[in-house]
Amino acid sequence: MAGAKDIKVGDRVELLEMEDSFTNLQKGDKGTITEIEEDQELIWVKWDNGEKLALLIGIDKYRVVNK
């Protein structure tokens, strides 16, 4: 899992684990980082399935798939 310092807007990420029961995202889904709010511990992602949902830094698990 990458840390917030290791990523930037435009990076592609793959979801490994998320504890949000109100999303249709599943392990393996990919998306593009659109904004990083380190003060709020949020990484906003435009997911390939059309959702725009933030990853929670330190809680949700993801990996950068390409830079």
C-alpha cells in the first residue's frame, strides 16, 4: 500500500480493501486520483465504474498500478 507522500494526482490506483458498505466498489477496481486532501486524510478517486469516492488514508488499502 502506498502512502500519501508516494502518490500524486493522475496516478492510477487499484482498490485492495475498503470498509464502506455504501459503495459498489470491489477489490481489484481501478481509478485515477483527482485530488489529495492530506489535512482531511482523503484521496479522491474517479473510479472506472463511474463512482467518485475518496480513499481514507491509513484505513482503506490500495496500491498504485502505474505512475
